[in-house]
Amino acid sequence: MSNADATGGDDGPEMVQINLRLSKAFLEDIDATWQQQGFNSRSEFLRYAARDAVKHPEFSREGWKQIAASEHDLRSGEAELVSREEVVEMMDRNEDDE
């Protein structure tokens, strides 16, 4: 690693630059997401996402796949958002069926 790859100092921990290969479409999704969610930069968003994944390993890859599939269904119009009240109502109906 060269000195150009790492920064640090009194402002916090040493930061190390990495390279990451992503599809153009996925990068466009990432860019739209970090901007919509109010992050200052793509790097800040990716650090947050990586930190969250490391701090919460109990959330499985399968869980992420389900979220991604649900997001795809919503964006493609194959599914609709449901309110909290609708979810509670659906749960109540399922309990009545038992």
C-alpha cells in the first residue's frame, strides 16, 4: 500500500482506500440511494452500509435477498406498499383463522 492510498491524522482512524467492482446499473442504484437518504457522499454511504453489515451479522444474506426482491417487486409494480395498519389487520385476520 502506498502513502497515497491511506489517510489519517488527528481527525480519526486511518482510512484505507479500496477498489470495488460493481455493475453500472448497481452503481446507479447506489448513487440514487445515498443521495435520497441524505448522505454526503457515495463513500460515506458505503462505509455506513459496510459498518451496519459487520455490526449486525445476524441479518443473513437471505434476508438481504428478500429485501432486494421486495424492492424489485415494488419498483416494477408487481407489489404494493402496505401501511402498518394494514399489516396489523392482516395479522389479526390470520389469528382469527386459527
